[in-house]
Amino acid sequence: MSEWPSYATVRFSGLAEGFDPSVDRVEMERGVPKESIINSDVIFQIQATVLFKTPEDADSFEAWYFNDIKRIGWFSIRHPRKGPLTARIVSGNIGMLSPQAPRFFFSQRTMTLEYLR
């Protein structure tokens, strides 16, 4: 399994995490709604901003994305709170590359990662 590249820094300031609880809720004619669990596992999503320090780092990330994980593959990454986990990029969408300095030194992409809990 591929590992998240060390040159692609996930910025903590832009990190957001959430999940779909996978619960079915049925409104009742009388009384409280009934709820049941649909799946035993849930999919967590992490909204992350990824920083690249050089234009070569951004190019290397694209090469990793196309060649190693082939856009939709799973990879290992270190979660800042939970430690190592296996994740993938939602719908293979790595977002737009936006420069933060001239000539794409310090560029970034915003993407959503997901993992199963």
C-alpha cells in the first residue's frame, strides 16, 4: 500500500472532520421517531488543505496521485489525533492547485479524504 508523501504537508489550520452517522430515522404517526443503525462502520471525511513548498513537490504529488494510487487508491496517512490510518481521496478529486507565492513556490490544494471507522 502506498504512503502519503512526506513533501505534501497537511495544514492543521484548515483541517475539518466529520462523518455520516449511518442511522435510519422513521417518523411515527404518534410518538417519538424510531431510529436504527444502518451500518456498523461509518465513513469519516477530512477536509484538508495540502501545502507544497516547491513546484517540484506539486509535480511529484501529481505523479504519486496518477501512478501510485491511480486516483482512487487507498494509502496510509498519519492522522494528527488518531495516529496511522488507511484513507483515500473522495471521488479522486485533488482540487485546484493554487500558488501562494510567485512561480508556484508554496502552492496548495484543498481536498477531502475519507476513512472507515
